[in-house]
Amino acid sequence: EVQLVQSGAEVKKPGESLRISCKGSGYSFTSYWIGWVRQMPGKGLEWMGVIYPGDSDTKYSPSFQGQVTISADKSISTAYLQWTSLKASDTAMYYCARRVGSSPGIWFDPWGQGTLVIVSS
Amino acid sequence: DIQMTQSPSSLSASVGDRVTITCRASQRISSSLNWYQQKPGKAPKLLIYAASSLQSGVPSRFGGSGSGTDFTLTISGLQPEDFATYYCQQSYSIPYTFGQGTKLEI
């Protein structure tokens, strides 16, 4: 079974750093892009970026470029989303998802269960 | 960025109804359009990919159509478990933007 399992909820203070993870199993982790999606409380889905674990090629949404860092460690089949200085506005649920297909048919499946990040003083 | 606009933002329906949700792209995206269902407290679930292909395991009452800029998700014979929020997503160009969502309520 293809599965993405994300790390647990985090409560942090503004200015702190954080790295959350997404571990893939049941498939060749290095052969599929992994994407990250933000969902702020009560709001819709926002696409953040993707990484190809095979060579760490990464593409960001302009809205998130410079705000977060996406990385991967293929030796342990894990992708990461990282902040160096959290803000209260980073409070959200974050999902990872596997990108499937190739242009023009690209979709995301499955999704991880989500990691809730709360940033509060 | 390609802007995706869904309508309506919310929709009230009854079990057994047929409902249609539309999604419009700000530029032509061929058939690079996906539909996801999200229930409260859960991760999104893929329903339809490439505009009209039904994801494995998804009931056949879900259907997608369209190409270019205009797309529809149709649910024929609503079931109680279908009441959720639905999102379209374009995968034509990065960033792979989502629509704002359509909340389907009883």
C-alpha cells in the first residue's frame, strides 16, 4: 500500500525554527515528486511546492518562495518542510502528497494525514 | 499564476439529488484538472484526475468533464457520505493552484 505518514502536531513560538516530515512507503520514493499544501484554519488549499527526491530538484510557488524550504532525504524516504523563523500566520495544517503522472496529466495521490502547526506566543 | 474559480461556494442538496460544481481557469489548461473531496478533519482525497478520469475506488456516481477553461464535477444520486468540501486543482503549470472550494451541505 502506498502511504505517506507525516510527523505529529507542533506548537511553537514566533521566531522559532521547525522542520516537519513526510515519510513515504510502499513505492519507489525516489521516482515520484512530493508536494506540500497549506490549509489555514477554516480556509482552502494552497499549493506550496514540490520536490523530486531522486535529485532534490525543487519548485516553489512564488507565494512561498523564500518563506519555507522543501528538502528530502532519499536514504530514509522522507521529505521535509522547514521554517527558520516562524510567524503566527504560519499556523495551519500542512499536507504532503505524492505527485503522479506526467504533463499534461498530473495529480496528487495519496495524501499524508496532515501536520498541524500552531505558532503562538 | 493560473487562477481557478469554483462556483458555487456553497450548495445545499438532499440525498438522491444530482449536483454540479463548476471550475473555471483563468487561461486554457487543456485537461489538466483534478477534483478532490475533503471531509472535516481529514486530508483531501482524489476523486477525478485529468478532467474526466475516475480514480480507482471512487464510486461511479462521481463524474468529471470539460477541457480548456471550463470544467464540471457532477455527483449523481447524492449519498450521505458525499457531504463535504470539493476542490478543483489545475496541474497545467506550477504553481498547481486550487479553486477556493465548494461546500456541499445537506
